[in-house]
Amino acid sequence: MDKSSMQSNLDCFLNSTTPFVLSQFLAKSEIRNLNRLWHPWEREKVEYFKLADLWNCYDEWSAYGAGIPIRLDTGETLVQYYVPYLSAIQIFTSTSPANFLREEAESVCEARDSFSDSLSDESESEKLSRWDGCSSEEGAVEQDSLSRTNDRLGYLYFQYFERCTPYGRVPLMDKINGLAERYPGLMSLRSVDLSPASWMAVAWYPIYHIPMGRTIKDLSTCFLTFHTLSSSFQEYSYSIIIHLCPDMDLEDDMENSSRKRKEGEKIPLPPFGLATYKMQGDVWVSDRSGRDQERLVSLFSVADSWLKQLGVQHHDFNYFMSIRRG
């Protein structure tokens, strides 16, 4: 309690919405098979997590909301609850979509003959189009540009960009479970299988606060957090957070993380980028030194640069940015 009371409300939000994922280590026999463009370091231990374990971190939050402790200027405290929604995701692997489709179709057909039959009725081009994971309504990435950079980015296995209004969305865990029925890799893939370009954005929308009965404008603020999905991007992501968010309670996990953690402990995935919407007062930017405002600007800039480098149109981010500029 003493430590949390020293944190700003923005610190509390970042801490409370950072997933801590079950840590595992690759067998030594598997380390030599890693993509050396993505994992150039020679290490005795290579830490990773399964995507399925990452989604489990959002299970309770999706059902009940993540509680963010907030201290008001009056000295009062309350807990604001936020529900996470999948805003965007891109997964790049070293395996081509056609190969992934073939491997997973063979696996699925053992238990679901009807799914296998539906695959056999499609042409190869139809399969690849379906495997992109997004329709014309979902901000597709230009496939030509991706094919020219396969060595660096990998192959686009799956992507999704949410375009529904907040009221038309389902919480993150429900969305992932639905998508995983068609794209099993969302559950089976590991962070070491993914290129550094793999990422996701989570939209956090407020639902209620305890105690109830007060209307506070800034508690209607919505957030977008950007997270890496790749083991090879972890150290870069951590360095960003340590620099921008020095008070986050993550130092012990980040410093020499793979050496200090044991199998079965947790890997933090703090956001490397952030965007906000409806931030009208000073509840979140409460640090008088201006550090909170500086972090918000820096994290927003990192998210903007990230999207531009990948050449994607992220609907939620564009909307947040248009409101910010307006």
C-alpha cells in the first residue's frame, strides 16, 4: 500500500493492465533451430511464453474488469474498472501461410472432418485470402509489401483490426476464443516463433467505479495499450518502459530477466506504446513535475512510429489521434 500510494494514477493504470505471462525455457536442442535474424544472441537459456497463456491473463479482466486504484486531489481513493477489448493484432512467423494452413488443416481434420471438407472445397488463392485474418472492412496490410520483406518481418500468419463501435464489441478473451476456432495458432504459437514485428493493441474502456455515486469526467478516459508478442522484442520493449515509466514495479523482472526467472515464473509484457481518448482533466496526469505528461507524449509517439513503420491503418488509433488533434 505504501509503494502504490507513491505512484501516480497513470503508473497504477500501467501496472494494473500489464499482463504477467507464465515463463518457459526452450530445450537446448531447440535453441539452435531459432531464426538467427530474430534471435542473434548466443544464450544458454531462451525464455518464451505461449500465446494461450497470454490470453489467460485477460480472462478475469474480460469477465469482471481490471481494477485501477485512483487517488483524487481531495485525498479520496476509488477503484475504476476497465474491460479489455482486442483492438488490433498482427502475427508474423517464419512459416508461410500456405504451410501453416496445410499443417493446421491436417491437425484439425483428425477431430473435425467437416472443417477439413470445407478446406478441400477452396482454391489455394481462396485459402490464402481467408488466412489473412481480415476482410476489406478490417484495415488490411498490403500483401505485396510484406512479401518483399519476408526475411525481416516473417510471413503474416494472422491479423485483425477492430472497426466496431465499443458497444458492438465483445471482451478480449471472448474475441480470441472465437478467432482461435478458425486460427488455432492463436493458442498454439509461442513467442519465440514470432518475428519482432508481431504485436497487439488492447482497447480499455471504463465500466464502473467503486464507490459509486460520483461523476468524475476523467474516469471516462479510454486507453489503447500496445504490446509485443515476440521474445526477440522483449529487451527492446523493456528498455522503452524503464526509460518512460521508471516507477513501474517491473525492474526486478526486467533486469537480467532470463537469468533471474525460473521456469513457471511470470514474464511482464508492459506496453511499449499508449494512446488515450477523453482525457479531459488532470486525474491521470497528476504528477506536478510533468513526468506523466512526458510519458504520455512519448508512448503515443512510439505507437505512432510503430504503425507507420509497419504501414498499417489502425482504426482505433487513427480515431484517438483525430480526437487528440481536434
